[in-house]
Amino acid sequence: MGTLFTASYLSSRNLQVNKIQAKGLLPGKFTERLGFRGNGADGENTAGSAGRRTAMVSGLCFVSGMIMGFAGDGLAVKQGILAGRIPGLSEPDEKGWRTYRRPDDKSGGHGVGWSPIIPYLFKVPEGWEEVPVSIADLGGTEIDLRFANSQEGRLFVIVAPVLRFTDLGGDATIEKIGSPEKVISAFGPEVIGENIEGKVLKTKVEEYSGRTYYQFELEPPHAIVTATAAGNRLYLFSIIASGLQWKRHYKNLKQIADSFRIV
């Protein structure tokens, strides 16, 4: 039964991606990286390839919520069973800033969850709130979280298995994935929706608690992208703003970006 359910689900997801891709909402290259290739040039649907994955993933349909050991950071991470939005914001501090920490009970979700996600945190000023994630967003099923403030900008977190794009096992690091130039060239277009050539204004490499973070400032469009890795995941923390938002609220946007940490 688990096998039939999984094959049916993946086939249905292929059809959904075909419809979205036809509307121009998801780039074809990105859907291929997600493992959903849609219709080939010969018109045949590639749900068969999903079927070949069935033997590997069917058992996972029944083990959500199990406690799984995780090599990253030497910690055991509990995979939650609750999908969707779960409140993770703290009360405001004395400056009015709140800390978001990814809840331990939040599931892997969005088609990614074949392993637990090591939590992350960041800080936002008053007025920033979590908003729903859509498969039509840039980043698609690998977007774990979105926040927005109508006056200041928006942010989203992509959490992607490193095995989707490099052959690394165990505890990956951002340095093993690639240089800052390689990382932003590979993933920048998925963040801003266009080629990044000539748009990277600043690049910064910093280390906190033994973990390296790459940070990039791009324009136009105005964006701050922070990249790191933990366990077997790549994390992209991206802030996007209009020209006016960038001009008026750059200090806050940069402070939000600098607060992102894996915990």
C-alpha cells in the first residue's frame, strides 16, 4: 500500500509541476534539480522515473515523527510530525526585535524531509511576520520558511539536501560545497530569478562557532544572501527589497541578515 501511495503521489506532483512550469512560475532547470522533470520533448510523462524511486522512499511514508540520529554537530535531532507554519517567534527584546527559531516539532516538509533539519534562527524587528510558503515561489519545494514586512521587504529560507548537487556524505560544510563565487553563481539565479552576472556588489566570509557563512549583497534587484551548510543540508537565507525599501531600511535588512545562525 505504501508503494502504491508513493507512486501515485509522485505522479500527481509531476502533473502539478507541469502545470506550474507551463505558466512560467518555475524554471525548468530548477524543477529538474528537484527531481520532477515534467513532460519530455517526446510528450511522454516521466512519472516512470518517480516510480523507480518508489522502492527507496515508500517506507518513509510511515515513519514521520521518528527520532533519528544525526551526525551533524554531534547532536540528535528530532524530526517533527507537524507540517506547515508553527509559531517560532519570541517576545520582543528591549529594542523591539524578536528571535525566530525553527521549531523542533516542524516537519521537514515541502518534499525535502528525508532527514531531520538542524534548526536555525534569526532576528527581525517588529512588523515582520511569517507568511505561507507556495510551490510557485522561487525555490519551490525547498523553501522552508517565508517572512515579510510590507514596508521593509521579504525574506525566505531555502534548505536543500547537498546530495542534490554534490557528492558529499556526512557533515557537509559550505567550503566543501564550493567557493563563494561557485555558490552564488549556482544559486543566485534561484534567489533573484535572473542571471547574477555583474550584480554581486559585496562578498563576505565569516566564521561563527566553528561554522563558515558566505554572505553576498546583490543589486538590482536588491538582495542579501547568506549561505552555509550543516549536516547534509545547504541553507540559503535570502532577503529581497525594492529600491525604496533598500534605501530606507538597509540598516535593518543588514542586521536581519547578519543574525542568521545554525543552532
